[in-house]
Amino acid sequence: MKPPSESAPSTGEKQSLPARLFWFAAGGGFSVLLNLGPFHWLTASAGLSRPAALALSLSFVTLLFGFWNYKVNFRTLRNWRDCIPRYLAALGFCSLLTYGISLAGIHQLGLVSPWDRALIGATQVGVSGIKFLLYHLWVYPRS
């Protein structure tokens, strides 16, 4: 049996940089919308505080897009087991950055719905550049 780093991934051949950018943008747009839906529902219907709702909605999007990134967006020759520690580190960093900037902005600006959701979406878009670079160069390298 081959070690995990030598075993073939189940994701097919690797992609070009333009293909990665396209799928990252498509997934990113969808993830912003997907994050805002649970955030709104958790605050408006479930009665959670904005910090708790934001943490839960980001967790939901994180889980879903972990699979998306490996299977669709950042196909790599590396096995999933080799990518997961780096993915979790990059994701943790970007999620904390998004969470911190969003909450600081909501608190400092005193935003209420729908402006709080607009700030969260804008923060996700801003942090996505950092996330793309981490994913492309470190988490799911093309080589």
C-alpha cells in the first residue's frame, strides 16, 4: 500500500490558474449568498445573537465548501489527507479574519439589518483574495 502522499487523488487532473480563478469566483459568490441566508434566519427566526449566528453560518459554509474546493475548484495531485491540515489552518485564519472584521465593523458602525449582512458579504469578498492565494499556492498546489 502506498503512503497517502503517493496515492492518487480522486479529483482528476489539475487545473490552470484561469480555471481556478473562475471556479473560486463562482464558489465565492455562492458562498456569500449561502452564508447570509442562515445568518438572517438564525438572527430573525431563531433569535440567536449576531455573533452566534455569524459563527454558525460561517461553520455551515465552511463545511460545504471544504468539499467544493477539493472536488471542483482546486483539483490537485495531492491526496485529501495531505491537504486537510493546511486547509484547516488556512480556513481557520480566513474565518477568524472574516469573523473579527465583520463583528468589529458591525459594532463600530452600529449596523442593523440589512447593513450588517452587507458588511459581512463585503468582508467575505475582501478576505477571499487572501484565501485564494493560500489555497492556490499552499493548500492545493498544482504540482
